[in-house]
Amino acid sequence: MNDIDDLAGGNLSYGSYIPFQLFAGDDDPVTQSFAVAPNTAIAKYQVLAVNGSNQLVPHAPAAGDSTAKALYVACQPLASNASAVMLPVYVEGFFNHEALVWDASLTTLAQRQAAFRYNGADIKIGALYGATEV
């Protein structure tokens, strides 16, 4: 019997394939599009904030302005753009912290969870079951 035909058993062997696990828990992902600040490059699954003009920028936890508040996760990458364009982002969901693109200063699960805590974001950050703390 090949693995494709064993749908009733629920135990499919993927061989050496390891699926990308973006989500770490049960919370419906919700997306919305926002304008990106001009001349800004964004990586896929990068943690984002908004600048004073309410445009998306990479999260900068050490900043002294609104960009210090993590709010969203990019759904798609964007090369540096000359003008403001719309980008789809996750505004809600429960994400695997190891799958996201973080500011280099945030290296532990606790730091990454704190980045979204108490700032009005509906994003939750966690680890996969059985994962070890970084």
C-alpha cells in the first residue's frame, strides 16, 4: 500500500519531508491589507509595526516611537518599493515563534511573546509542542 492511499488511518508517512509549521496553536488566522512605507523591504513572515503615517514597517523594538510595537505578521515578501503599496498581513493568529522573521535583538520565546503583549495586537506567539526553549 502506498502512503497516498492510507487516508483513513490518519498516519501518512512523508519520508524526509518536514512541513513548514507557521502556526503553533488554535486561533483562526485573519488577514487584512495595509499600506507599506515607501522604500521599505519586507520579508515573508516578518514581524511588522506601523510608523507615524500608519504605514507598515519592520518592527524595531528599541525605537522610541510606534515602530516599537509589534502588531502584524507579513503574509508575503515585498522588495524595496518606491511608493506606498498595499501588503496583506496577518492581524490575528497563533504563530510558531521560530517561523517568523524577528528583529535580531529578540532571541527567546519570552522576548518574542512580550513584543506582542499589551499593545492591542491579536497575534499570539508560542512554540510547537515538544520544542525546546531558545
